[in-house]
Amino acid sequence: MKRLFVLLTIFIFTASRGGAAPSAPEELKDLYFGEALYYALQGEWFDAIARLDTELMLHHGLDEPERDTLHYHINQAEFDVGDFELAYRMHQRAGRAITAVIEGNVEEPVRNEAIFRLARIYFQKDQPLNAWYAVERISGTVPPEIRDDLDFLRAQILMANGRYAEAEDILRGLQDAKGLEGFTSYNLGIALIKDGKEPEGRRHLDSTGQIKSNDAITLAIRDKANLALGSKLLEEKNYEGAKQVLDRVRLSGPFSNRALLGSGWAHAFQGDFERALVPWSTLVTREVTDASVQEAMLAVPYAYGKLNVNSRAAVLYGSALEHFGRELDKLDESIRSIREGHFLRALVREELKQDADWVVKLRKLPQTPETYYLLDLMASHDFQESLKNYLDLEHLRTRLETWERDLDAFEGIIGQRRAYYQPLLPDIDRQFRRLDSHMRLRLEQRDRIGQRLKAMLVVPRPDYLATADERIISEQIALLEGTLMSGGTAVPGEIGDRINRMRGVLHWNIYTEYDRRFTETYKHLLDLNREVEQLKKQYTAFVRTRQAATQSYEGYDDVIRRQRLLIRKSRENVDELMARQGHMLETMAVNELTARRERLTEFQIKARFATAESYDRAVRDQSEERADK
Amino acid sequence: MNCWQKGIILWISVLVLSVSAYGEKISREQIKGLDEQVQEIKSDVMGIASELKQLEEKLLYPSSTQVAVFVSLVSGETFRLDSVEVRLDGKPVAQHLYTFKELEALQKGGVQRIYTGNVRSGEHDLEVFMIGKSGGGTDFEKSERFRVNKDIGPRIVEISLASQSIVLNER
């Protein structure tokens, strides 16, 4: 598993340095943006994109987006969504998001960083020419943190476009760049060799092969450089040189098996079979599914044969034959298992996703293929991309399935709300309308009193502030006076005086108490206003609650119907794509296993002949020995 | 020796990682074409996710009653957060046990929405209870009580955790 990890990392690194991990702003103003980051920082790209996308959509839909808290992080958010999409292998969308940043009104460093990211997308998607057109647009200030990465990308793009000399210049300037140790010198070596400057290129590969580091990835690129250089020297029959370079490869690294095999051959071609046996004997004790180990199983008896230890050679050829037979059965079983669909079923098993050693675990499951045979294939870019797509599709499938159930639950909730509210609402509405008309009447009265008091500040009207008793008494006096004068006669003097006195008292009270009454009335009005405000709040709360009651079950039908249709359509698409992607994975795996099978069959034939030959020789040796005795 | 010279050519060919040309061939174009279609379906599903999220919020957590509680770590804090429990008006409404990945995401500045629910307008009692391990490896528990006022709009509450304190940040 470690080997697969290192192979993958090297592949990614040599192809292009991956996107930087998301980072949170120093002062986070928008919690929803922080939530998207929370998912992104865990590699939960789907959730991170879905959340950030929604936030960006809401932000851009605002009348005054500058008042939204996301405004403080808008540049980073636009960038991040592109990065997240890139990490989720949505290169088309990521490209569009980053292009939007480039074309927006942004500062030079921001624009340059966006172009860098766009160029990286093109490069990763095997479009080196577009990648070059993109990096050519970079001008002015480049953020310091991406300067080396940009130069490294530039060099890689130039190499991919066959412009090795220009790439060399850039890579020479990056030899001390932090975080790129080994990768720059390895690439420089390759660029020089491709440019026809073989000796200089080899010198760089050689120096890469001697880098001192504790970093696993740097050590792996060091091994890779040694293996590449060693193979070249071996091809050129420079066996001594090849041996020295291949012996630098670590015994525990991802390239150690190939290096051990090559080192053995370097000795063997010099006729030194005893020494060739040292690396090969180490190699044959390793995982039998490895191609180099299988070859070493033939190479070891071959060396013994050359050393005239024919009986040992015959035994070892026999043992190799047994191993090959077993491995061929395993391969046949694996191919059958893949064709029966067990491989794909195993790939999506939930428990495997939780385990970093999932490839190793996969081979332990019943009816799954021997994954050790697929390690190299699994480390290849095409298989990795296809596998990730397949797993993503499976993830989408389960989500869509869950959402369909969610919609059922939503409809259930809506149905319950409708059943509860609908019968209640007509009566509530009736009562509310009655209360509403009362309230309006009182409010009108309150307004009238308010206006009257305001007018009385300018033109005092004590009569307006007469008490109810005073008004009754005043009316009674007027009535009495009217009765007395009904016959057309004048009011008798004494009674008239008494009436006038009473009127005078009333008048006196009303006028002398006017100021106090006015103040009190004003205070009462203020108290009333407070009550009215409270009433209005309750009124608004009721209206809101009433609206919420309706809104809790109305207006969802169309949305849910539409969502259901979209989900159904997407599920159909996902199912179809899964089938196609799955078939592609199966084909890749079967092709790989078939290739290994054919190679093993070839080995088996060779081993059979060699076994027979070795036995013959051993028998001849024994006969000669006996004859000598 | 000749057959073994062939062997070495075979060995060198093993160095090259490539999709073998056996049986049905898979072309780069096929891989690319399918990849583009996968990208399209991802985009479609992302669109559904976004709309469903809004539908869910509107249906289950209308803004007039919505309350959302977010959890963040104070910048630079290195203590190990094991779990957080949130109680609203005395009732436990959210409990979370943190995985290493989640804790790392919080330490790097991510913010976790630990609870979304509905409450009436007015004052509410919010209690946060956390369990963790200090930098020195000692187990600790801490709890804090806050008063939260819910108005007409959605109420967003950020709880900022440190080994020494639990702080409510007004938003």
C-alpha cells in the first residue's frame, strides 16, 4: 500500500504539483464560508462545493452584496470554489470559475495566481498548448508563495510542448527551491537528455540519485532517477556503471524490486553469476505477484546453472514452475472474479473507504481479484482517474437515493402540516377579522384624540376635557332649562339663578382644571400608545405566524415535483455512467491481468524447458561423477 | 545467453507503466469523453444539492424560527477536543464526537455547524459543554452558559472554544 501511495505521489508530483490545501482567512467574518472550509479541510469536496456555491449564489443575488459578510472573503471564496472543484476533478467548472476571477476586476497578484491555477488545470488535463497560452498571460507581480511553483509548472509545460532548452533555463534557476528537491534536478536531467545533451542530463540524473533527504517523496524520486539512469547504462552494456547506480536504490523503496533485478543482470552480463545471485536471492523472497520477483525466480536457477550447480537449478526451476502454476490459477480466478462483477462491488464497499490500506484489504475479501497484480495499474493516472470517477459516481448515487427519501419525508411533513392547519385556519381567520375591525376602530379613535390634543395645544378647548359626569350634569341642566321654558315662559328668577350657579360651577371646574386635565389626558394618551404598540407587535406576530402556517405547507409541490424529476433523471445518468465507467475499470484490470498472465505463461514455458535441461545436466553430471569414481 | 538477452529487454519493458494492449482496448479519448460526462453529472447533482439545501432550510428551519449554532476553535489552540454538547433551554440538542480529521479542520480555521433548529422569539438559555485533553495530556471538562435572544430573523451563534474558555461570539 505504501508503495502504491509513493508511486501515486511521484506520479502526481512529476506531472504537476497539486493545488495547495485550503486555508482559512485570519479573521473569519462569514461563518458559512468557514463551514465550507471545514468540509474542504477534510477533503469532503462535494459538501464544500455545494455549500460555497450556495453562499456565492446568495451573495451575488443580493441588492447590496457589500453588506453581506461574505464580501470580506469574496476573492478567496471565488478562488476556493475553483480549487475545490479542481480537487473534486471538475476541471471544466474549475476552469470557468477561475476564468471568472481573471476576467473580474481584481488586483494583479490575484489575477496572476488565477492564471497560474488555470494553466495548471490545462496541464493536468493534457492540454500543454493551452497551458502555455495561459502562463504567457502572466505579467507583473506574482504572489511570492507561488513563484517557485509557477516556474516549475512553466518548465513542465515547456517540456510537454517539446521546448526543452527553455525548460532547462527555468529548471536551472529552481535547483535550490524548497519543496521541489529532487524534482527539479530530475526534470532537468530528463529535459537535457531529450534536448540531446545526454552527458549533462545524465550528470543531473546522477546528482538526483545522490540527494540526501529524510523525506519519503524525495527519496522515492532519488530511487526513480537511479533506476532510470541504471536502465540506460544497462541498455548501453555499461554493466559496471549500471550496477553502481542501481545499487543506490533503497531496498525498501517502491523501485527496489526492479533495481535488484537490474543489479543482478548487471553482474550476470559480466559473467559474475555468484554476485548476481546476491540481489536475486533477496528478490525471490519478496511478494510473488511482483513481475520482477517472478523474473528473479527464473534468473536464480539460471545463475545456478551457469555455476554448474545443475541439481539446485533443477529444483529451483521446479519450484518456480509450481509458483507460476499457482499464480496463473490466481490470475484466472481474478479475471473471472472481475468479469463476474465482484471487483466493482468490492471497490465501493463502505468499510474499505474507512481504511487507508484498502487495496491490501481488498485482496482479502472473498471473490475479489488479487490486487497485488493491479498495483502498477492502480498507480497509473488513467486507472486512478477512472477509479475516482467510479467512486464519485457511487457517492452521487447514494446521495440521490437519500434525497429521494428526503423528498418523501418532506412531502410527509407537508401533508401533516396541511392536515393540522387547514381545518383550524378558517375559524382563526374569522376571529382575527373580528378583532382586526375592533382594533382598527380603536386605532382611529386614538388617532382622533391625538389630533385633537395636538390642536388644543394651539387653541385650548376646556370643554373637550369635561368629565362624563360634567357632561351629564350639563345636559341635565340644559334639559331642565328647556322644560321650564317649554311653554314659552321665562325661567323663574330663583330657579334661573340656581341654574346659572350650577352652570357657573361646572364652567369653573372645567376651566380651572383644564391644565391638569390636559396633562393627565396627554399621559393617558402616551399609555394608550404603549398599549397600541404592544398590540401592533402582537398583530404583526400573529400575521407572521399565520403566514408561516400557510407557508409551511403551501408552495412546495412544484419545487418538490421538479426536484424529483431532476433526481430521477440524474439517477438514470449516474447508473448509465457507472456502468460504463465500471466496464472501463474492469477492462483495464482484465487487460492488466491478461498481460501478466501471458508473461507468466511465457515464463512457465521457459521454466519447463529449463527444468528438463537442468535435470538432464544434473543426471549427466551424476553419471560422469560415477564414471569418474 | 541469447534468450536471457531477450529477458533483459523484457525487464526494461516492465519499467514502463502502461495500459496493456490486450482484449478490448481503452483509448485516451474514451477515458476523456467519459470523464467529461462524469464532470457534467457532478455539476447537475451539485445544482440539485444546492436547491435541496434551500428547500430544506425553508421547509424545516424557516428564518423566523431558525437558530444555528457554529463551533470554532480559537486560533493557535492545540488542545485535543473530544466532544461538544449543546443544550438549548435545558434540552440537549446536539452532541458531537470529533474525529482526528474534523479536529484538524477546526484547528486550521474551519467552522462546524453543530446544530440547526427552531426556537420561538425571545430569550433562550444556551449551554455548551466540552470534553478534551490539554496540551499536557490532562483530561478536562468545561461548560458555559449563555443567554441568547432570538429575534425575527435567523439567529446565528458562534461558540469559540479554547482550553481555558468557551466564548459566545455575537454575529
